[in-house]
Amino acid sequence: MPVSHLVSVTPAHQASRILAAWSSRNPAGLQAELQRSFDLSCPDRSWGLQEERLELLQAVAGGIQCAPDPLVPGDRKVARCLDLLRHLAATQ
């Protein structure tokens, strides 16, 4: 029986995945990555900065999910969320 390995995904890495999904213009892929943001956790509670990044990621993902159509160009709320994701992704 093979041993499965859990892959640790940081908030910065997940932000990059959301940006890639948004760039692909695939609604199902984008929704899957946004939802995956809520499945992440910080395994070590001493990771104060990582917890803050995770909270930011989840808030931004929620903001994008609330948009009527997050793939429509020109939506200011989504554009602001994407800017925050770019900033978060740059912390890798």
C-alpha cells in the first residue's frame, strides 16, 4: 500500500494558484482554487505571520467569490482582490 504524502501549501503559493486560475479564464478552475483557500490551515500555531497571510488569503478569496462574475474585466472589487493576491504571492 503506497504511503500518501501531504503537500503543504502556503498562503503565498495558493495566491499564485488563484492568479493562474484567474488568468486561464476558467470559471470552474477559479472556483476550485478559491474554495481550496478555505481548506488550508497553519499546522503550527507559532506561525503568526503565516496565520495572518492565511486570513488575508481567505478574505480575498471570499471577496472574489462574492463577485457576480469574477472573470468580467473591469470589476474594481475583483481588481483590488487580484492586486492583494499578487502582493501575497510575491512573499514566497
